[in-house]
Amino acid sequence: MVNPIVTSLFYLGFAFSIILNKAWNGLMIYCVQCIILILLNRTHFKSAFKQVKPFFLFFPIMIIIYLFISFVFTSSTWIIIINEAGFAISKLLLLVIVMAFYIEVMKKQDIILSIRTIWSKLNLKWKWVEDIFIYLELTLRFYPTFQREWKSINRSKKALGLTSSVNKWDQIKSVANDLPGMILQSYRKAENTATVIQQRGYGNQIPRGIANPILFKISDLILLVFISAGYTLLNYYVKI
């Protein structure tokens, strides 16, 4: 299994390369790479597509607004305007697809634990770093619970028929009424968790031990070097 740090570098490097790209030939290369990425991650296609789907409705509106503003307020020819609009939307679309797959892939990988494993090997007695780690771990743990509770409330309202005849403004007011209570409930859960953590001796041993460490192997280091070199050479080739 590839280390989550290497996976993150691959996807984030891919996204950063798309952002830096300024030519159609480079965009075509990244498009082919994106297609290969989709084929290699076919199991995540449906879930990733659900995340990308709203953007397909948003992109046409962006194109219309961009073309309208460009034709009215600039003196560029329509060929240049259409070329620039197509290039910008293509970059944004590729970026959205790459990040959607990154989110889906990283759901099954614990990058925080991977970074903690490397940090524990350094054996530095910095408590503020441990505080950051535990903050991130608790945030990632409580956020899915918050989502499930929110969906449960919405399903209950739909089952009772409370959302069938309300307009958008009423829905916004309903959210405004429900949200403070849910945030307060999550805050109390966080306080209880913090109390339990302190009772178990948090802070007595820095850095903390790790039950199931994710080791950063030599093979991961080699992959890291190859990925970094590959993106560097690819970006250099695109600029030529």
C-alpha cells in the first residue's frame, strides 16, 4: 500500500500543475493523465461524479457570464475570447475532477496518522504539535457525525411532511434555527471527549505512542522522488 503522503503529493502536484499550465498542449497532456487516473480509480467513479455533477450545471453559467462581459467591456476578437473562456473552463473542470477523486481516495487513507508516524520517529518534545494533531483528528471524527445528524433531521422533517410546502426563505430560517443547537451539541461532545482524553493521561508522554503506525518506507521515498521529478520535467516541457 502506498503511503498517504505520497498519494497526497501525487494528487496535489497534479492539481498544482494544472493551475500553473498556460498552454493548450500542456492541458491536453493533463487531460490524458486525468483519463488514465479515472480508469485506474473506476471504483470511485460514481461517488466522485456525484461531487462533480453540480459543477456541470455551474460551468455553462460561468461561460455565458464570461463571454457577455468580455464582448461588452473588452476589445478582443471573438476568437480570442472563446479561446480564453474554453481554456479557463477546461482547467477548472480538470481541477475539480482531480480533487474529487483525491477526496474519495483519501477517505480510506489516514494522512494524519501517516504524518504522526514520521513525527514520532523524530522524538521531539513539542506539545503544541501534538495539540494540532489531536485537533485535526477530533475534527475529522466529529464532522461525519455532524453530517449524519444533519441528514437525519432533514429526513425526519421530510417524513413528517414539514418541508413539502415551504419556500427557500422558510428553509433558510429552519436551518438557522436548527444549526445553533447542533453546534452546541457538538461542542458538548468535544468537551466530554477532551475530559476523557485528559483523564487518560494526555500530555504526560510527548510524542504520543501510535498503535497502528503507517511507516514511510524506502519505496515510498523513491515514489516521492519520481513524482516530484516527473511533475518538474512535465511543467518544464509544457513551458517550452
